[in-house]
Amino acid sequence: MNQELPRVLIVTSNNFNLVTGGGITLSNLFRGWPHDRLANLHEDVLPDDHSVCRTFYRLTEEEVRWVWPFSLVRTWYGRKKQQALVSEGGPSGSAGPGWLSSLKRLIGDGAPKRARLTPALIDWVERFRPTLLYGFLGSLEQLTLTRALAKRFKVPLVIHMMDDWPAVLYRGGLLSPVMGPVIRHELRCVLREARGRFAICDAMCEEYEQRYGYPFHSFQNALVPAEWLPHARTQWQAGQPFVVRYVGSIVPDGQKESLRDIAQAVAEMRAAGRQIELHIHSPQRDTEYLRSLELPSEAIRIEGPPESSIVPRLLAESDLLLLPYNFDARSARYIRLSLPTKAPAYMISGTPVLVYAPADVATAQYATREAWGYVVSEQGQEAVKAGLTRLMDDASLRERLGRRAQAVAVARHDAERVRREFWRSLTAAAATVSPS
């Protein structure tokens, strides 16, 4: 089949990496694809991982520029933002401290940007000779870039949606009356022009088909069971202490507030005499807000992201894993249709999973429907403490959840099956006639 695989130009904000959700998903979906038939055009600051793809082009301000009149203050704003980021120890999910955050709230979702094809970029793409364009979408510049590339090089386009950003982007702030219609128009154009439309889970596919009028196909992170099952749990006796673990980024519109609820609940339980610990493995920039709470170190342990090689063992050695989601309206709209990259890995570990989320979030519905996770859909520390107490005290429940989650992961997230369908869909899209 390798001789039939298209030459795929992958346009994403992230690169191929083994750190972020997008990078991991991208790597697992394309792992095994011929190296010389993959090229990645991206905006990521992380080092490129060459285990799957070896041809990269990082977009710069030459290709991605602010929309006028914001371009008039681009240099000044960029210098101020860089100074703020340095003072905070690196980039984060927010615009930065003080006036930068205030400016973002005022104008909505940041100054809009558009992408353009520079001679250097055109030359790089021409040398690669793509026969298919595949892209994650999530911003105006990604929309305009994918459309411009597809038109310039006359190659079919496949798009993949990870989060419901159309439901939140430029829905508020001073720019929303202008930028909201612009970005939704560009999205409609991309959807109309695409030869293939993918989403991250079944719930997103179903809603997007109703919302936009096109069929979507579900593809998410995929795992090789043989690489995970040797490390998985085989017994569910509670540890002393009982270790609750969260691994991954902490996003303001994702899990920031809900993880705070859990941390405070664990601290209260520890103070009341329960032998429980919460271990959080996230980038330092994501955890500063938790450190500022000054919760007792014997209850809350904050560490950096783990090396990818130890993740299977780390998850299996935990007593409980966390999938938290915020309950505020904006976060709920943004994440409601998403399935996090970490979910299949959590599931295949055999460690029980606590999903703390509104009941209509796709992950909560998936966990409830397939009985692979314990769902707490009531917001608040008391509800969290009740859920944690139940899971600590009921070994049979932990075993039932762990075994079921593992079975669902093997059945639904096996890389051999997922990649086969994903590659077949890309190949079929590449064979279609691209619109002129």
C-alpha cells in the first residue's frame, strides 16, 4: 500500500512532537507513513520530532502577519509580549500578565492574523511536490493558509477539527462584530472546498454534520496495545498513599478551574486524615496558579511533564487518573465535543479514570455510555470529594472500571485499525479531483 500513499503536506499550529496533544496525535496517526511523503508546515516553538516526519518548515512573521490596522503596532506589541513572557518564564495559554491579558479580554481573542505565501515557502512546497494537503484548523491564519496552498498548488484538501473553536472564537469582545463573520465565512469556504472532513470523536462528527451540512469522519489518538499492555495494571489494591494523577497541559478554557477544585478537595481530604496524594505532571507555566494556592506539599505534588518512555508505567502505577473539564459557559462550548489525546492512554493503562465534567461533554458521555470511567458531573469540591471517597473505598469498582476501560481502548483505539482507516481516507481524498 505504501506505493499508493499520497505525498501529504501537513499544515498545523503544532509540529510532530511527543509532548503536546496535537503533536502526539499527529505522530501516532502518521507513524509508519514513508518519511519522504510527509512534510510539516507549522508554527510550533517545540523542537521537531523526526521519528515520523523529517521535512519541516516553521512559519515566521513573514508568512503570518497581523491584519491591518493591528499590523501598525505589531513590532511594539511583539516586543512587549516577549518581555512579559520572559518575566513569566515562558509562553502560556493566556496573553500574559497585566495589560496583555486585559487587552485580550477587550478585543476578544487576540489580534487577527492572516497567512501569505512567501517566495521561500512556495519554493519549499514546490520541492516537496504534495499531492494532498491535510490540516488541523483553529485560527484565521490556518484557514487562510490552507485555502491559499490548496488553490496555488491545486491539491485536494482534508481538514481535521480537534476542538469546537468555531463555537467560541470571536464570539465576544470589540472585534467580534467584524472578525466573527470573517472567520465563519472562511470556515464555510474551507468546508466546501475540502475533499475530506475529519473530527476528533463521534459526538463532534454528529453535531458538525447537522451544523455545517457535510459528513465528518472520526479519528483520534491511536495506540499500539503491545506497547502498553505489558505495563498495565493487573490488580487494583489501593496504594498507601492513594495516588491520584493528572498528566498533560492545563488550558484556561479546558481544565484549569476544575483541576483547582480537585486539588483543593484532595488537600481537604488529606487534612481530614485520608492518605491521598494528587500528582500533577504539567509544564511549569501551566501550574503557577496551583503553586500560588500554597496547598500542602504532602497532598499536592507538582512535577514537570514525564518522558514519553515512562508514561505507560507511570499511568499504571497510579491508583486513579483524572480527566477534568471546566464548567463555565465558554469552556463548556469549547471542549464539549472534544476527546483529549490522553484519554486512550489513560484507558489502556487499566487504572480507573475519574471524569470531572459537565454531563453533556463528549468525554463524559463516552465514559458513561461505555462504562469505562467514573463521572462526576456536579460542580464543586464536595462532589469531587464524594467521588474520590467512593473510588478510594471500593476496590471492586476500581477493578471493574479499569478492566472495562482497557477493553474499550483495545477495541476502539488500536493503532492498526485506526491508522488503516485514516490512511485509506487520506488516499481516497487524494484521488479526488480538486476544485479549480
